[in-house]
Amino acid sequence: MKDFPPANRIAYHVFYRNLYRYCDCIHYPSQFICDTFEAIVGPTPHRIISNGVNHIFQPKPAEKPKELKDRFVVLFTGRYSPEKSHKVLIEAVARSRYKDEIQLIFAGDGPLRQSLARQAKRRGVHDPIMRFYSREELVKVINYADLYVHPAEIEIEAIACLEAIACGKVPLIADSPRSATRHFALTDHNLFHYNDPQDLADKMDWWLEHPEERLSCSKSYLGYAAQFNFTSCMDQMEKMILDVSEGRHES
């Protein structure tokens, strides 16, 4: 019900009344969803802890498949559903100066598969690679991709984007006010106006034309990603459980 706010407010109130008001502590995976929930139901006892990125996601040598060696690989990981905004990325590629050199990879699956394939064909975008990858396969794809784009309009945490960042990929993220992912942007060049394919095309072209800036930004993101390490996040989870069991509440 992404475009019907009253339904969302009712849902939050129902969940709060029947479950969350009885909790000694609520775990929120991002500040964004904490602020969103509390804006509707009021203050809650809570901890904000990322769900964490598996240690397998890290920079590793990975060669592009032979058929992709002469192409810019642009990756997005996410379910094929409306709120993920794959269509914005397809339209952006159609407007890119490098349209004929870009290979889109949509890692995932979902109900919009056929619709997205039709749109790409209609807009003259080279056939996107659309498939679900195992974790090991995805690590390889992320590492040989040239750019990671996250156009989703609605996102609570976006572990998929964090996985790409943990591998040292430079992300280009929609600045949607309904997405936590926008907070992962380290510079203005890492953000584009959500649902604006022209702005995305312009930013995407800039990154593809500036490989040295991409390398420098990649190094910055590797340091930034450390806070989302799975082991560290699980240590915080364990501390939250122990603190609550011993009556120590935080908010």
C-alpha cells in the first residue's frame, strides 16, 4: 500500500497495539524505520542495529565473463517488484550516452520479470541479465561489476546495497525520503533524484567516465562498510538481549 498512507498508519497502530507495546526493547535495523515507526506510535524502548553483512561479501579478484569484457556492467540486486524501481534504471540506461555499452544485471526474481524484459526491449536496452544468484555467485558478480545502482523508492535497510559496498563497489542511490538506503551516500555523486531517470543517467555516465574517482570512492566505502560487519552486529544484538534480560533499557 505504498501510495496509500492511511493504510500504513493503521497497520503500524495495529501492530503496536497488539505486539510492540508489550516489548521491553524493539530492534530496528535502521534509524530510518525507527523514525518512521515512532512518528506514528510515539517513543519506544529500542536499539538500532544493522542486520549485518555476511563476511563472504568482500573485495575479491573476479574477471568479467568473456561476453561482458567490453561492456560496462551495472548491477542492481532486488526483488522484481514496483517499489524497487527497476524501470527507472532501465529508462536511465536508455538515456545514457553509453547505452550500447552497458550490460544491466538484475540479481533477483519476482512478479515483474516479464514486464521489465518487455520495457528493456521496447527502449532498446541490451537484454538485461535477470536471474537469481547463489551467495557465492553474487559475490563474484558484485566484484566484477563496474557500478552498483540502487533505485528503490522504499527500503527499510537495503542489505543488498550494503553487500555491494562491502565488496568495494561504488553505489548510486535514489534519494527517496521513504528509503533508508539514501543514508549510505558518502557524496552527492552517490545520490540521484528518485524516480528521475535523466538524473540517474547523468550521474551514471559521470561515474563511468571517471574511473579514478570510482577507485578513490571505492576505498572510502570499504572503510565505511566495516560498521556493518555481521559479527560486530551480532555482538550488539547479544548485548541488547543481555541488557534487556537484566533490566537495562536504552532508547
